[in-house]
Amino acid sequence: MVTKVPIRSMVLGAMYAAATIGSVAVVAADAPKAQFQTSDRCVACHNGMTTTNGEDYSIGVDWSTSLMANASRDPYWQAGLRRETMEHPEVAASIENECSSCHMPIPQYLTKQNGQLNPVFTRLPLHAGDKESADGVTCSICHQITPQDLGTAASFNGNFIVDASSSDGAHPEYGPFDIAAGMQHVMRTSTGGYQPQLGDQIRTAELCASCHTLTTEARGVNGAVVGSLPEQRPYQEWLHSDFRNERTCQSCHMPAVHDQAPIARILGEPRPGAVRHQFVAANFVIQRILGRYHDELGVAAEPQEMFNAADRTIRYLQSEAATLAVTSPRIRAGRLEAQVTVNNLGGHKLPTAFPSRRAWLHVIVRDRAQRVVFESGALKSDGSIAGNDNDEDPTKYEPHYTEIRSSDQVQIYEAILGDQAGRVTTGLLAAVDYLKDNRLLPRGFDKTTAPEEIAVHGQASADAAFTDRGHTLRYSIDTQDAVGPFSIDVELWYQPIGFRWAINLKPYNAEEPRRFIAYFGALGAGNAVMLVKSSSSTQRTPN
């Protein structure tokens, strides 16, 4: 009989007691145990693979450049975690353990089996001798998740369930294909007990939701829980959209191989249905940092592989994220008026997940001599946005607009967090609410019926032109004495880590925040990218 082991519920009360009073609860020696292998036990057979057309699609290479593989190396995660433990030292051990469940899952789970907490910072800096910490979200994590409780609240916050070993010592390893008995034996003997088998859950959005549905608990005096925040909800956004009946997370973020291909280098037979393990997403900034500071961060993939992955992420965003249009330009009463419509192509909000991400409109109007008459939303060399209240003052933020009339107004699609007192914050464990959430909605997302956890917040909730079909806003620009025709260029820009989210780490005098601030500063304007551009023009006409 196989016993199911919940990743986060096991001895939870004992864990928090240990964090509070320094004691350690020990699970009985005969308690069911799970087992994990690091990627070096997998890539020997799942690299060096090509399709029938000769295209390389090595799973190990693709995975090694992803944010999944580098989840524990991520210097922004390390810096943010250090900030939270410095702000809430009374519960630092619990915070480290909690955050490691999805960023450093193997050691977190193994320590939990012994009734202990995972001490992240004692494992840093990562090194080759600690493969279980350095491997991030490795192969044997995702491929051991069972279908039990997936898609329910019981599985969220990393509370997925894995199988303990069966009576004969086998550990089921789930994949999208039926595997012949002979090949099952080959893998089991070569990996120390993993037995591959068909598991349809590996292709479902519910599998991804187990770690990408996250609720954070806000902490107050002495570490007491004072509230909570639905920190990321891409799965619920997807459920509330038309995409729930069309595509899954994997169909976008794990691109299909459009050819027959083997799933293993040794004895693998070409078959349809293989997918790439690139986990292409949105954070090209961390991929660039991992390439540039490869040796310092102990990155396994080669620097050029990381840079290639960052470029691939950008190409994906520029082709799959959004559309943009400028319409109805005209001159009226000495003002140039135009409508700008931006539309989200994805199956969740744009941007989604971690709230440091933002997208915004950069608009430039030029006269007949190509002189700039108006500009809103320019990216500055330090990664801040000109005219953005939040970048200039951490206590403020830029509102959602229906019309923009001056250059110090910028349309930014973002999540702004608020603490207990209603103040703007970038501290996850201080946040209890959203002061603003006007991130672009996916097709089919009805903001009037959306549950509170994925609701639109702020002025966008009442904006009739902000819907699942995009957002249309007006620009009304004083042309003064300029002479037309006027050209209008509109760009949609995207930044995975907003300026304020990085700069707010400066007060924390510790290695990890200092290091990330240096990395962020060195990237400069390279921490943002233009996703799409649209242009139009108009001729001055009599008023």
C-alpha cells in the first residue's frame, strides 16, 4: 500500500512550535518517507535528444536555464527573504521554511519529514556539494506530485502531495506517456527506485497551481499574524477566463515539439506529444543576472545559455503577451486627441503572479520637424519611469487613468500593495490588501463577478473601458505652437522587477539585499523591455 504524504501539512503545529520556542519535534522513525533525486540523475538520459528533423530539444539543457532550475539561486528571492526575516526576526525560522517550500523544495521537505524547519541562510551561498539545495525545483519534485487534492485549497501554498515508496521500494514518477515495462525497469534500476508511469495530472493547470497559488500571512508585533494577502493567483485568473476551456499553463509555458521525438536518449522511440522544459515565462531580468554573475551565483548552465534563455523569454513576451493600437487621432481646440487600446493575449492577468511586475505605456508625440511635443512614461537609465509617483516617492503611487493630459501622468498596469494602515508597501509580510490592481484582464474575465482574491482594485474597477477585451484610454495633448502633421508612437513596456521593489531593499544592511541592489543598478535600463509598438499620425486641421 502506498501512503500519501502532504508536503506542508505534516507536523505543521510542531514546526511552528519549534520556530517559537526553539524545540524540535521528531517524526517517528517508521513514518512514511518520500524520496527525491537531483537533476544529475536525470539529465544523462534526457539530454542529447533530437527530433526526427534533427532539432535538439534536450530536456536537461532547457530546464537548467529556467527559473525553476534556479529558484534557490535567484538573488532577488534571497534578498527579499532576508528583508522579511530582518523585519520579523521573532518568526525568521518559520519565514525561511515557508519560502523555501517552492524555492528550495527538496531540503525543505526532507527536514519536514524529521519535524524540523529548513534553515535557508545556513545553506547559502549554494555550492556543488549541496545539490539538493542548489537544484531548485528539480525533476523529481514535479514528476512525483500525485493528483490528490490538486486544484483545491488543500494543495495551494506548495501543499502538493507525493507518494512515499511502495512496499517493494518503488517511487512512482509521473509523466504524460505510458511506459513499457522494460523501460520502466531501466529507469528504476538506473535512478535508485524511480518507476515511470502515466499520470495525466502532469499536463494540468492544477499541478502548477499548487505552488503558483500563494497566500502570504502579514506579520505584526512579535511576529503575530495580522492579516493575509492573495499574493499570486494566475490559476484562479485563468479559471475565470475563456482560456480554462482552451489552453493549460503547460501549453504556453512548455512549448510543444512539432515533430516526433524520443523522450529519452537511450532506447527512446520517436513519438508525438513531447514538450520543451524551458518554462518560458516573464523574468528575463533574473536570467540576465544569472548569466552575468554566473560564477558568483554558482549557476550550472553556461553564461551564454542563460543569455539565450533571456532572449527567448523576451521573444516570447513580444509575440504572445499583448497587442496595441492607436486610433482616431485628430486635432480639436488646439489639442491632439487619440485613443490607445492595449489588449492582453494571455490566459491570466498581464502582468501576473509576483506583484513586482509592471507594464506601462510610453507615448511620444512629434511635430512636423520631428521635435518632441509630448512624452509620457519614458524609461530612465536607472530603471525608473519618468513621472511615476511611486518611483519618485515610496508612499505614493500612480493612479489608473481614463484620460491622460500631461506628461507627468503615466498609465501603469500593476499591483500596489497596502499594509494595515493603508500605506503603500513592497513588504509581502506587511501587505494585507491591494490599493490598486489594474493589470490587464484575459479574454472572458468578467470583473463584475470576479472573486475578491482576483478582483480589480482602484479606479479601474469603475472604468467602463477596462474589460476583458482590453483597455482603451484617451490622450489629450496640448500641441501649443507646434506645427503638424504630428506623429504618435505608443509603446507597451514591461519590467519583471519594478524600480521601487528593488530600491526598497536599500535600507536592509545584509549581503543579499546589497548584492541585488548592485545587480539591478548594473543592468540599468536593461531591466525592462518593450513588448509591442503602434504608431499613427495626424494633420493639423482648422478648429
